[in-house]
Amino acid sequence: MKQSLLIIFTILSLYVFSQENIKGQLHGNFNIDVQQYSEDTIIGASKPSELILMNAYGNFNYTYGNFSAGLRYEAYLNSLEGFDKSYNGQGIAYKYLSYKNQKDLGIIVGNFYEQFGSGLILRSYQEKMLGYDNAFEGVKVNYSGIRGVSFKGLIAKQRLFWTVGDGIVRAIDGDFSINEMFQLENNTQITIGGSFVSKFQADKDPILKLPENVGSGAARLSLSNGGFMLSSEYAYKSQDPSSDNGYIYKNGEALLINATYSAKGIGVYLSAKRVDNMSFRSDRGQKINNLNINYIPDISKIHTYTLASMYQYATQTNGEMGTRAEIMYKFKKESFLGGKNGTEISVSYATAYDINRVSANDTTAIAIKGYDGYKSNFFEIGDELFYNDLNIGLHKKIGDKFKLNVEYLNQTINYEQLRGEVDHSGNKMVYSNIGIVDLTWKIKSKRTLRFEFQGLFTKQDKQDWAMGLIEYTMAPHWFIAVYDAYNYGNLHSDLKIHYVNTSVGYMKNSTRIQLSYGKSMEGVICVGGVCRVVPATNGFALSITSSF
Amino acid sequence: MKKLVFILSVVLFVFTIQAQETSIPNVEIKTLDGKVFNTSDIKNDGKPIIIDFWATWCKPCVQELEAIESVYKQWQEETGVKIYAISVDNSRSMSRVAPFVNTKGWEYEVLLDPNSVFKEAMNVVNVPHVFLLNGSGEIVHQHTAYADGDEDELFELIKKVAKGEKIED
């Protein structure tokens, strides 16, 4: 497969070369991350025997009229600490050929990514920061020849490091814009959609009789009228005993509802979800981030400040019920609270609990392998708290020279549930208060100084933290930044550590180079509710990205 | 490995002999109210176009769009430029994009790319990433990351493009 694709790719390139009057285009990008490791036993930074590790890739996409072809070369020599060592090696990890006529028909063979609706039953994507890549390898067709309607269908296997997984995924999806189909002129926009996904994996279990074909379906609706918008999706999955759910024979369900209202200067966002036994992989025996067919979005607020993201939430696919509400408001310019430039405030609250579970019948306990598992009342919230986050933010421009961002957070996290172990002080729950002040000072044209002050206060885990950051930017090319994260509250005096890190960066057009040196904390990086554990490191790091 | 070197050299050869001017790839993304939007419909009657990839959780992205917002009217009057702000928020946060944008009062054409289809087709690695297209829809400049004051440089380039001048990157 790999070889023949490459040959076709070459022929296509040569063909293009011979056609002088039609322009082909080649575009792509590079990303190189190199880290040098020094040992630091106090922070827990280890020194791998390679001393230096690298993750790198380059994408090449070639387009010629309606045809395109591309490949991604990846090299993990060897993969950075914290990434799965199964990536070690190098080669062409992604390649495709595609045809697309102007509007209605598209065909792709080889690798591709896809998402149906919000992803509850199908989403393949890549996130290099997480080392996440569940790309499909197979065939996909989409058709949108009927006004307001678009269809997609695919049959494929999924990427597992340098190979593909066992299972085969078969999937179709339809999207219908009611207003366009019937050329309605009213103000309410209605879009409905539906999808069906089935996976096949042979049953080789000596004891259990496992379903070889597992089906799932989802229906979605979005409505909008003026400033109101509602979008929702419901998904159902047939019995799918797996290592995630302890091999129980129970169906899965998920519901996601988002409602928003907004007008100039005000926005309201409400979200609710329920997930029950919705882990869905093309190999029932896989774990962690491998071979997921679906993606259950996490509805907690995304935090990007270092200390605010220390205790992040991740989607619990086995079961969770969560809600979130947020209000954003902008006090107008020249008003009492708005001042000269206006003031923005936001208040957000998010919470997530377990679902309730009772025995499926009188004779079996909850979640026994090979049985029905449990019964769960759709509307009843479980007792176990997973996550709580109250967040108040203020954003203001002061005069022409200063910009101020202030945030307060109150977070509760079920550390044991999320990390699979108690925290560093032996607690199950971690309660924290976090304060952040971020001030940007425009010294003069193209010269900016930015200060960050962060504090995290907790009686659990590693106790209190303080952090300061100074960043000096010389637009358009250079920046330099220094931060110190200080675990001053740690109960062990030898663990009251300063994590000092310096970085310098250069940017030009679509190229960015960054070199940093120092210590970084162990923690968890999460993107979209999918997380990766990051070990503590000490040393130099170089990062280069470029697009063309 | 030999094959790879061969392929890459062929590709690079083709690359060097081809003209560099480009148009944008044709993929399907979504409007804020959930309709399918074809990226071949990114148009501005022969005037310059900016395509800005951003996300609600990306602070430099938001800073850049805020900085441009305060001068956008003036930019439009002088050059007729139109800005497409492509949010790469995934299904976790994409419903939040509309209230976020409206609270800020942004006047851009905001579109949703929740599975990064358009982002990857445009070979964007990190956000923010800005593309400047000339009146014929060809990419004439791109820039990643944001530093205070970058918008002034961008405007100088837009003015050149609006006058039909060439840009030397």
C-alpha cells in the first residue's frame, strides 16, 4: 500500500512537470522539537541514555487542479520523554491521494481525518502536543450534489503508532440544512444531521462471546434565530465489552446540549452533557489515547495560565454528568464601569459528577466482567464529584499603554479519579484557589513588556505555589521571557523548589524558532479534554516551526 | 529510505519550477449557525483578503484580533480588505465562539473549523497564523505568532496589495 502510493505520487509529480501550462502547487510545513536532558533528582527529572531526544515532522501537500496528494514524514529519534516510546523510529506516517471536483464529489484514498457532528461517535484527528493521532487509513467519499445536503461515507482502519489497529470502521453521515433544501426565507435556521458508525473486530476471546460488530448511531440538531443558538447531539452505542468498561455487556449513551444567546456586548453560554459507557475504540483491548473512534468533548473551561491549568479535568468516558454556564459582558466605552476603552468581565461555572449506577438485576453486583454491568437512571446525578470550577475574569485596556487581565478561580478536582492515584499528600480531592494578574505594558511602538503574577493556594497535593513571568517583545522578530514557578508551600523543605525557565524566540513570516533553558514541572497537558502526563525536565529545548 | 529521498527530490524539483502564487484549498467548514461553508467561497470582489486562524483559548490570537478590530473600519475604507477569522476551537469550545465574538463586538466573518481540516489544508502549525491574499485570491504573505505592533506591518502590506504592488517576503 505504502509503496504503490509513493509510485503514484511520483508519476503524478512527473505528469505535472510535463504539463507546463497548468500550475501545480506544493505547500507544507515543518516542526522540530529537540530536548536535551539533565538529571535533577529533586524535581524528578531523569536523564535518558540518549541524552538528547527529538520529535519532528514535515507535511507536503501537492495540489494539481482537482487532484491532490500528500505525505507526512515523521521522525522520533527517540521520542521525547512523556510521549509513548512506541513512536520511536522514522518514516512516512501519513499519505493520501484525493480527487475533488469543484462542489459536489470528493474521494480520498490513503490517510485522512474526519469528524461527524461533535464527534460523539466518530472523530479522527491529530494533536502533536499529545502524541495523539488516530488517522484513518482507507477510503472516504463525500457528496454534496443536492442543495443543502451533504453526505460522507468511509471504510478504514486506524493508525496505531507505526501500524494500523485490528478493527475496521465503517461509517456514514448526512447533514441537512432545512432552510437551503426548501429555500425557506424565515429567520430560523435549522440544520439536522445523523450518522451511523460500525466497527468490526474478530472475537478471539477463549471465554467470553464478544460482539464482533458493534454499531452506534447519532442524531443532531442545531437551531438558530437572531442571537439565539441551540445545538445538541444524542448518541447510542450497542454492547461493546472492552478493557475500558471491564468487559460488561451494556449499551452506551451520550447527550450533549449547548445553548447560547448573544448580542453586541453580551454573551451567555450554557452547556450540559451526560456520558454513559461511551468509550469506543477500533480495538477493544486498547487503552489510553490509542485507536479511539469517537471523541467526547470535555465541557469545562479551557485554562491556559500555568497554575490555572495545574488541575485540569479530562473527559470520563465511562460515565459523567456535567454542566457549565458562562456570562460574558462588556461595559461600554465612556460608561461608569467601562471607562475610556470599555471593560470586559466574565463569570463561568462548570461542574461534573459521576452517573448513578445500580445493579442490573438481583443476582449480580455492579460491573462484573461478562455481565450486563449496571443500570443507570438517565436523569439522576451520581454521588461522586469529579470537578468544580468557578472562574471570574476581568479584561481591561487602560489608556493607550496598558492592558490588564485579572482572573480568580476556585477549583475542586477529584484527583484520584482523574489521575488514578491519590495526590502527593495522600488526598483524594484537591481544593484550590487561584489568582492571576497579567499586565501588558506597551513601552513604545513595537516594544512590549508583559508581566504575569500567579498564585495557587491549596492545603492538598504540593500545597501553595507562586509564579512570576516577564516577557519582552521586540516586534516583529524577537521575544525573550523568564519565569519562576516556586513551590514555596511544600511541606518538605527540600522540595520548596524554584522552577526557573528562560526562553528566547525569533519569528519571521511563517517561521518561528524558540530556544529555552531551565526546569519545568511535572504535570498534565490537556487539549480538548484529552490529556498527556508530562514529566519534569531540566535542560535545553529547541523548537522550530515553518510553513510554506 | 532511498525511495523517500527520490520522492522528495522530485517534489522539490517540481516545486522549484512552478510559480509560487497560490489559491486556497477547497474544503468544508461551518458557519456560526451550523451551516456547511465551502472555503472556495472565500471572496472579496477583487480586493485583499485576510484569513486569520485563531481560537478562543489562544491569548495572542485574541489580542491580535482585538488590535485589528480597533482599526478595521479604517482598513476597510482605505483598502476594502475583508477579514475571515477561522476559529479552530474544537467541539469542546466551538459553541462558545458566537457569544465570545459578539461580546467583543467583532465585525469579522467568523467561521468554524472544529476538526482543523482547513487549518491542516493550509499547513498551519500553530495559531495565530495570518494569510494575506491579493485580489486574485493568491496567497502573497503569511505570518505566525503575534507581537504588539504586528498589525501595523500587516496594514502596510495590505495597502501594497490593494494597489496591486508585489510583496517581497
